[in-house]
Amino acid sequence: MFRWWAFWRRIQYGSGFLTVLTLFGVWIYYAQFYSAPTCFDNIKGGDERAVDCGGSCVRICAFDVQPLRIVWAKSFKITDGQYNAVAYVENKNTTIGTPELGYTFALYDDEGLIIERKGKTALPINGTYPLFEGRIFTGSRVPTRTELTFSDGVVWLPGTMGTEQFSLIKRDLVGADSSPRLLAEVRNNALDEAKNVEIVATIFDTQKKPLTASRTVVDYFEGRTNQNITFTWPEPIAKTLRSCEVPTDVILAIDLSGSMNDDGGVPPQPISAVLGAAEAFVTRLKTHDTAGLVTYATGASLVSRLSDDTQYIAGVISKLTIAPVEERGSTNTGDAIKYIREEMSSERHNIDARKVAILLTDGLTNAPGKTPEAYALAEAEKLKALDVQVFTIGLGTKLNETFLKDMASTPSHYYKAPSIKEVNAIYSQITKAICEDGAAVIEVIPKVETNFAPLQ
């Protein structure tokens, strides 16, 4: 006879035993082998939206981040064969940034890649920030294009402060034509201190075209305080800045050879029109500019040294005349340039000012010696080596235009005036070429890597 009660008892004992065994196994598994999902286990677990990001993880998933935008990337010459690579990167994410953004600058010329430079930097939230790599050596090659790319695997985190953390209180650019320094006063608006603050100063023209940049690092910046910060450049930058905010030292060289009377008339032409145009040019100079005057014919003379009394210089120009002995004289351009170079090298040159020379002639250079043009070109090279912008004006048709273009800083710095009607307009064009109305735009942007939620 089958005993059901015994059978069920065996099932109950067996089930109890299996339950105990299962519980014991589960206990061993959890005690010895199981680890709870974390934000660092390289596994998508818990409420994570992807591997180790989103949900309860501090790290933000890449697909939740708006792409970064490269506003511009450019390399600035510091000295021959040495450049600073700079880029502006816009982060449109209002609450997301990264303490470590990997990137690569690539510098190219017409022959291809010159060099690559890798780096890492913090990218705070909600703003446009500079990326800077300095002392990039290119040898004899000159970069014409700079590209920026970002590394993969960026850790995106919630950020607490962006561009509002710091304010530029004031700035002053000094020594632009000797040892350039940008003196800036920056305020930390936050209550907390900031450490290892990277600060980049970028100078733009009035059209917001970047011209040059420098970087410094502040080790410790106390909260709610101001600090004076200095940015430097190893070479003059006065010629780089066209803003009229930068002073100008300009020397005019005027041809007073006999041919300048050839058109006759009362007053004699073309000299009278030339002097009137030069006088008007000097009166257009700014109050912080200085002017000087050189005349030349068979010989040359420094008529007026550099002076901030531009009205006086204009008066001197208006009284110039051609000496009778020069009616059959020569044209000595080389000595005129020599006098300009010596005056630009004197203590009267303003170290904050750009240097400009404007030379006008209506004929061929035929003095001194047997190779007067070669002498003049050699003197012009010495002048340009001092970072002087050289403009030349050729009046009439009896000219060696190739020679005048070679003397100028660039071919575009040469102006041809077929007749006296164009001279005044040319001086006005040179005024605009020297400087642009409006202040140079100087941005000083700090960033730190500490304004992010800690990974945990």
C-alpha cells in the first residue's frame, strides 16, 4: 500500500534541504564573488544610461553633451621658427564641462604637415575659452594653416561656474615696440579660492581678427580678490597692431630735387601739391603720435626730429623749398633712408609706438656713387629690420617702380601717383593703412579645473 503521507514528508524534507542549500550558495556568491554595480566597473548596470555614465553616476554620457565648436585656430609667430598655437573653443553646455580635454594642434604649410602638438586643459561650462600651446618650433617652415582636433574618451562632469567666475578690471599695453607687456587686473568673483588658474590674453584688431596671444598661470587666486597679472612677448608687437590706440612714430622723407619744380606754375608744381598733402597728413595724426621730417636731393637732411608737436612739423613742411643748386642736382634716396633709421633708433622713439616711414619721389635714384639704387635698397633693409613699416610713393612716370616696391615693406606698401591729383588721396590711404579707428580688442580669459563635481 502506497503511503502518501510518507511521500509528502520526503518532498518537504527535500525541498527544505534544497532551499537551505540554495540560500547557502547565494550567500557564498554574494559574500565571495558579487560586487554591486558602480560607476567605474566598465559595465552598464543599475540605472546607468550607458557604461558608467548617466543615472546615479556623476559622469555624463557623451550623447547628452552638445558638441564643442571651434571658433578659430591660428598660429602666431613669436620669433623666427617659433610659434604659439591658439584656438577659441565654444562650450554651449550650460551645466556640463570637463576638467581634462585632450586635444591636438596640427600646423601646416603648402607642403603639408609641419608639426603636431598634443595637450590637455580644463573646459568650464557655458562659454568660449582659449586653448594655448606655446614654444612650437617649426624650423625654416612657416605655418599657413592651423587645425585643432579633440581626443576621444573625454570625461564630462557637472560644472558649477563658467566665465562669470573672473572679471577683467583693467588692462594696459606698454612697451609694444620694445619689450611688450600687457598689464591686467583680474578679479576672482567666487567666494572660494582658485588654484592653478590658466589665463590667456589674446589681442584682436577692431574687426575681431586675432593678432597675437600670451599665457600665464596663477598658482593661487584668493576668492573675492583682485590680482595684477603680466603677459609678455619676446619680440615687438607694435607693427602687428593697427588700432589707432597704439601710438605711431612716423617720419616723412620728401624729394626736393630739381625735378619737383618741372611742372612750373605759381606756386611751382608738383612740389607745392606734395607739400600740401604731406602737411595735411601730419595734421591728421593722433595726439599721442609723433612725427619727423627728412628731405633729400643730392644729399639728405634730418630737418625735424621726432616730436609730438605735429602742428610745428606741419608748419615746417609748408615752408620747404627747393634750393636753386638742386635744379641740376641728383636724387640720393639711400642717405634719406639712413637718416630715418638713425632717428628711429634714437631715444626720441616712443617704445610704445609702431614705427612708420613714408618716402615720396618723382624720379630715379642716381646718387651717391655708381650703384645708388643698391645702396638705397641696403639701407631700406636695415630700416625694415627695425620693424619699421616703409611706404613709398612714386609721383609721375619717370620711375623705377620695381625699385620702389622693393624698398617698401611689401609691394602693397608702394603707391603710384600718375599726377599730383592723387597724392593727397594716397596719404589718406596710408593714414588708414597705419591704424584703424577704435581700440584694439584685448580679451583676458582665465579657466580652472576645479569647478566640477568630483567623480565618486
